Amino acid sequence: LICGIIANLGMLFLFKYANFVIDNINIFLTVVDVPAIDSPPAHLPIGISFFTFQALSYIIDVYKKTTSVQQNVLSLGLSIASFSQLIAGPIVRYHDVARQIVKRTHSLELFSSGVERFVFGLSKKVLIANPMGAMADSIFALESTIMSTGTAWLGISCYTLQIYFDFSGNSDMAIGLGRMFGFRFLENFNYPYISKSIQEFWSRWHISLSNWFRDYLYIPLGGNRHGNRRTAVNLLIVFLLCGLWHGASWNFILWGLVYGGFLVAERGCFGRFMRGLPHLIQHFYVLLVVMNTWVLFRIETLKEIGQYLAAMYGNANAASMDSIIAFKLNQLFVASLAAGILLSFPVYPMLVEKIKLLKDTSPVVQGFVSLARLGV
């Protein structure tokens, strides 16, 4: 167990975090007038964060005897490095697909469902995430000290939609590809922006990652079984490492610690106070926290983070929307923005369910559905 954990985490550290550590050591060495350490650039293997966690979950589950040893190296490799979800998740644990690796069921209905899910995920990325990302990139490239408050909020609003539809779109495509090949992967996003607390947000956002940290780090550390103080420390450790998992930079560490701090606060008086407020205010609180923390996620340096947050809250020289940004507010962007806001709510599954009900009862709707499938 120890050798397997060290080997996997060692490779992850070498490729992803070694240069970050050396760069910070060099800052200290420069202060004390000592020659800096020369480090060659590391080329990050695609999907290393995902397949490392998948390999670790297999090793730990085998050690705990919650899953059996896979004797076939190719089958084990398939579960750890499946191309469909290797790059952007979801994190698939071996015991969730063990039986499917040995024996999978294939059907036209399952394949069609996979194609539909893949196209839906691709549409999220192309029609919503990409336009939102283009606008966010344009705004974040501006000088924050002279940025208007409206522009700053537009930028973080676009990034809030971009990152959700990009991540969830990738997961949808992975789940869809899995279905095409007979695999049934677990869901990874469940409309996180409708949450009423940060705890609920993390039960809906990147579910496979949240569950991984819960089962393999938070619970082994003691979870919430040893008093409030120990629970708070455990949460901060988990989210510090969650931030580091996303990237080797201080802004990711800060991002994780801020979320850990809010989760600690919600376990106490603050959480009881928030639960007593109207649901609309609870939703507003979550969106406010999430959007502000996305600033930490998006911008690397603490100085620029402070400048952008200052622009968001009115400490900026410009009084109106920057002209270069206003020029980009075309009909296509507005349509993408509206679609992004609408699809952040569970509207699509409700519509699908209603169409299914109508399809079963209305011959007219059945005809339209048949024509749509034929491409008429």
C-alpha cells in the first residue's frame, strides 16, 4: 500500500509540483543571496491528476478488501486510463466499472443515448463555454485598475458560466462515449449553481472529485468524529489539497482554503443563521461566494486578484462599460449568455421529461419526434 501510494504521488509531484516548489525555494534563496536552483521544465502528461487518483483508489480499495485484485493488466489499465474520461473526468473508481470491464451489455438504445449525451456535452462547450470564455479572456486581459465595475462583473459572470459548461460538457461527453462502448459512468455535475449552501455546492460540483476526497482523505483523517476543532482542521487540509490538485500555484491553494473556511463556518453559527434565511437569499449567498472564488481560480497573482476584486466592488476609475467590451456584446453572445443562465437550472431534464410524456400520449408529438430523428 505505502509503496503504491508513494509511487503514484511521487510521479504526480515530479511532473506537476516539483517546479512550483523549486520556484518558491528560489525566491527564498534570492533573498539570502544564494544561487538559485536550476530546474528543467517539466512536461505534464495528459490526465495525470485523474489517472493518479484512479490508480490510488484501486490500490487503497484492494488493501481495504473492498474490491478484488484485477489479474489482467490490460483490464486494470482500461479502468485507470480509459480515453473517454482521462483528460477531464469524471474520476472513475475501479469497483464502479469492474463488472463492466469483464462483461458489458450493448444495445442500440444505449448507443443512441451515448450519442445524445455526447452531442449535448459538445454543444455545451461550443455554444456556451467557448463564447463565454472568449469574452472572459478579453475582460481579464484588461488592466484591472482602470476597469469599470460593470465590466469586472461581466467578466466573472462569463467565467462562472464558462468553467461550469466546460467542465460539465467534458463530463457529458465522457459519459456519452462510455455509453457508446457499453460503460455506465456515474454523474459528475448536478446543477451546482442552484445550491443553497457551499456544502450543497460541493455535493453537486465535480461529484467524483468531492467523493474521492471524502472517502480517501477526509474520512481517514477522522471526518467529523472527533469534535468541531478536529473537523475544521480536516476540512481545511482536504480543501487545501483540493486546490493543489487543480493546479500548482498559490492562487489554487488560496481558492481551496477559502472554500474550506466557508465549509467550517457553515458547520457552526453562520450555517444555522443562513439556513434561517429565505431560499432566494441563500442562493444569492452561494453565487456570491462562488463567483468571488472563481476570481482566485482564474488569476494567478495575489496582487492582480486584489485589483480585480477591487474593480468588482467599485474601486475603479472607469464609470461605465469599457467600449472594447461593449463592442463585443453582439446577438450571438447575448444568446449564449441567456442559454448559459437558463441551462444552469434543471430546465433541460424537465423539458425532456415533458416531451416523453407528450410523446407517449400525443400522436402529433410522436410524428414530430420521428421526423426530427430522420433529420427532416
